[in-house]
Amino acid sequence: MNILLIQPENLSGLVKDRGFIPVALLYLASALRDHSHKPHILDFSVLDIPKDNASRIAFLENTCNAKIKKFGVKLVGINCFSTMHYPLVDELAKFIKRHNPAVKICIGGAHPSFFGEEILSNSEYIDYIVVGEGEEALIGLADIIEKGDDTLTHEADISNIPAIIYRDKNREILENPRKSYIKDINILKMPAWELIDLTNYYRNKQDYYNPKKQKFHVVVPIMTSRSCPFSCTFCSAHLLMGNSYRKKTAVRVVDEIEYLHLERNQNYFEFIDDVFVIDKQHVLDICEEICKRNLDISFSVGGIYIAMVDKEMIDALTDAGLVTLYLPIEHGNEKIRTSIIKKRLKDEKNFEIVEYVKNKNLFTIGLFIMGFPEETEETLEQTRKFIVELSLDINIVSALVPFPKTAIYEQAKRDDLLMINMDDLWRGKEFYSVSNKNQFFIKPYNASLEILHKYREILNQCIISAKGQKN
């Protein structure tokens, strides 16, 4: 059966350039194809969409309709990663249903995973929502839809699909519980890279740290594992992918990198795991496999748990091509970091790793969060001083985003600290993102909004520290 997977257009005012590679859709496409379905990808984020609203609507509508008619599509899946994407997703669903009422529409991603019931209660165009990891649910749904025109006749079958929200024949909203996650992700084939033209995602990367002087125009995401076994109180990763850490073999990981490097001419990669370094041997094996194949590549690593990093690991990564390392330090106050966030990361470990990676001439990006319920003017000042002492190349200080169902969210809700309209939130009307530098979503117990905004301005001055020394 032909299935259309859609990535919405870029968010207005946030992204001025090309879109981001829709790696989640590529995994779904690969899994669908492995079960005899025919996936097609439509990524609006790389298309030239008219700015005039009437022309824009006509373009979106005509493009969707043409793809559906061309391939005889019966099921459309739309990625809705962020809260702000939801209005665009709902709009696309409306356009599709207007011309193709028999086509079933399923959406997935972080936002609908948190607000699935609200969405189905209010959107007449969306039929199904997949919660969290989506391959098994989408395959099950596709298999049922392929059986006949009316999936409601297969309600018993739908009730067996895990982690899906839907309406029954009486329009009652039901949610099937998730029984498990994919235990062995090595059963998943390589993402369907051939379904997209990587040149559509090219940007000017001249400002990237590039010590090898390699030619590259895009950072290609690589996932080597899924989920995170830790329970940082602000993090929603385990709510989407579970707590059970699952990894690919090093050979599978490097097979994908080698294909992209040799067959698709890509030189720069980023490991996008929730936590890449949890299994030291996994990291060492990947690095050894890259070196054994003599792959001349560069890469960055984002999802690390600094407490689990050691010098041997850094050495291996650097030998394999690591040039940029993201360091999720989170906060300058050790008590907030360890007791509030629940991250087992002492000050001395931060300084130890930072000193070592600087000696390896790696480009360092520090990740910090401000605005926890326990925040005070003193703790904010400690974060500022910590940033200065570490002297990383770039520091990113984000406002805390209390994602639904996280421990921080439940705490803020219980203690009446939330400063968001929940109705606006599920509708996608809140700029609910770590990129929002002008808004705070939680009122701390002992710090005023004036103090938060004061330190927002102060910490903005700490964003760049020593970047010029490396470029």
C-alpha cells in the first residue's frame, strides 16, 4: 500500500534557511517498506512555499493532493515534533481531508504524544495518533487499512495496535497502552536515505569548526541507540522512547555512515542519541570500526552524560573524527544539578572533562538551563560564574521548558508555578521551546520574574566565550 509521510513547512520566523533532515520519517519509511508497503516522503520544509497566504494555502493543498492522487495513497502520516508545529499539521490534515475524505491521517511526534486526547477531541481531520516510538504502530495501522476501505470494520484489530489513540465507531476516544518498545533495534533496516535528496538540505556551513578543512554543506544525523535509562526531572525522552536502553551494533552504525560518506558524498555527521556514551564499549567499537574502514569524516556528539565520559573514550572519539562536543552541564549550582535535576554530575567531573577536551583541541558547546522552581538570584549567579570558569567555546542557556508528564511539570502544576495556558499549549499557540529567550514557563519559589529577566540578559552575554580561538 502506498503511504505518504509528510514533514511540515518551517516555522515562520524561526528557521530562515533549509529544513532539517526528517530522520524520524526515514526510519518509519524503512520499516514500512520492510513490511511490503510503499512509502513516499513529502518534506515541505525544503520547498519554496509562497509567502502570500492565499498562494501558500493553494500550494500546500495542491501539492498534497497531487501526491495522494499520483500514488493512490490511503494513509498519510504527518510528523509533529514540536508544539509550534501543531497548527501547521492540523492545517495540512484539513487540506488533505477536503479533497480525500477516505484517506486516513495519522500524526506522531512529541507534541501529539503528550496531547493526543485533546487533539482528537477537537480535530475532525486527524484519525489516529501514534504515541512515542512509532514503527510498530504505523505498520499495524497500515496493514489494517490495506485490508479494506473502512477501518472501523477492523476495530478489533485496531484495539491490538500498541501506543495508538483513535476514535471507535461511537466516536469515543480510546488509547491503546504500550506493551513494550522494540527490544532489538538491529531488526530495523537502515533509514530510507534514498527517498530524499540531501542537497535539498544544504546550507552554508562556513562558520562550523572544521579542522580537517573538509567540504560539507549539511550535518547528517546518525542514531546509534534509543532511549535513556536516567530520569532527569526536566527530560521527556524516556516518556517517548522508554527507559530501556537499546543499541545498534557498531557494524550497523558504521555501515550507514560509510554508505552516506561514499555513496552520498557526506563528510560531517552528528550522533543524535538521547545518551550516546552510556555503554563505553559501544562507543569504542564504533570508533574502532570507523578507523578500521579508514573513513575520513568529521562528527559531533550531542547526547552525552558527562559523568560517564572518560579520557579513553575522548581519545577514541577524537581519533575517529570527533571535532565538536556538546556538554550538557545543565546548571552551575551542584545541588540543583544533582538533587533537583537528578543528574549525577559533580563540579570536579565537569572541570576534568572540559580540561581534557580542550587539550584535544575539540570545539566545546556548553548546554545550560535556567528557571528551575528552586532557582534564586544566587543560583543564577553561580551559573554565570560557572560558565566563565569553564570558558567553553559557545554556551547555550535555555529557559526551562516543563514538558507534560515530566517530574518538573508535575511539581510546577502541583505548586501552582506554571505560567502557561494549557489550552493554548495543546493548540500550539505557545512558543514552547528552549529557543524562546523571552519567556519563562515556571515561576520559581524564591526568584521574581524581574530577576529571571535580569539574568536572561546577563547570561546572553555569556553565549560566546572563546569561539574565535578555534575558527
